Amino acid sequence: MSEKYIICLGRQYGSGGHKVGQYLSEMLGIDYYDKEIIAAASQQSGISACHFERADEKAPGSLSHLLSTSLFSVGGAIPCNNTLSNDNIFMHQAGVIRDLAAKGSCIIVGRCADYILRDVENVFSVFVSSPMEHRVKRIMEREGLTEQRAAEKARKMDKLRRSYYDYYTDKSWGEASSYNLLIDTSVLGEEQTACFIRDFVLRAMEDRK
């Protein structure tokens, strides 16, 4: 397909959204961006990647304990009150997301990409979910946590992502009205979920011709 399209993937923690995105990338032969956005934003801004990682998908207020620390860039010290804020970090990442979308078809995970690209043609917003018991099992296997700790982490990360998305957009994280497609990975599994999303996007692109 010659016409460009962007798939933006929101996801509950532990739902398998990362793996779904990777499968989609392989099936469609397009680039996949997740943590790569942090690296690119760090390089472009001159701000250490660790600060982007600490602020990643966290609404303002989450970095208040860092605002009194020194921040260094490639060129030297940068005043924290001018750079180390969630809003400024969001803007750096938003710039990277727009640049990536301008280059060609791709998959972008999280970071309000669907809202940032809301005025771009052929952007598909997909939310990947899964029942808590499925997510807990996946987190336990992946991170070696107890069932209780895995459930606590899933709830905590979902809360952070919801606060971040709701703060920076005029939509609601995980709500049907905010997306083109919501899909539960526990029904089909990660690979077949990716196949479903692929077919959904390709059919939509055909109908738009």
C-alpha cells in the first residue's frame, strides 16, 4: 500500500500491547516506535534520557521531587525550571511523534500519539486491553512478581497512563468514544489480535479510496 497510515496503540499494562505492536510491525512491514521515542526526544533536546524515562506517560506533578535537582545536557547545565517539567518533556516527545508520522507509515505506542496526530490523515487509534487475571499472569511471568505485586503494579500503571492521557487530551483513556477500535487480547491471543487490527486498518484504508 502506497498511501501512508499511522496506527496509535494505547494499552492497559500487561495486556500484551507491546507484543501486538511488534506483530503488527512485522505483518505490515512498517516501523514500530515505543521507547525509541524517548531516545529520539533525548537526543534532539539534549536532555538526559533518564529524565524522559521518569516522566514517561506521567501527568504533571509526578516529577515534583526532581524539580530541585540539576539537569545537564550536551552543552552543559540547563535550569530545571525551564526544561525539567512534564509539559516540556511532553512537547519534546510530541515533536518526535510528529516527525516520525511525517516520514511514513508506522505504529506508535502510547504517549497520546492519537491526540498529537489528530489532524493527520489516516491515523487509527486502537486500545488494547485484557481482563485483570490475564494481565496479572503475564506480568508475573515477565517480571517475576507475586500475584499480589503484579496486580498492584497493573493498577498503578493503568492509573498513571489514565492520568497522563486524560490530562493531555480532551478524551478519556480506555473509553470507547476515544478510539476507533478497542480489542481484548485474551479472546484471540496477541498474534491473532494483531491480525485483526491489521485487517481492520487495511479494510478502512481500502474504503477511504
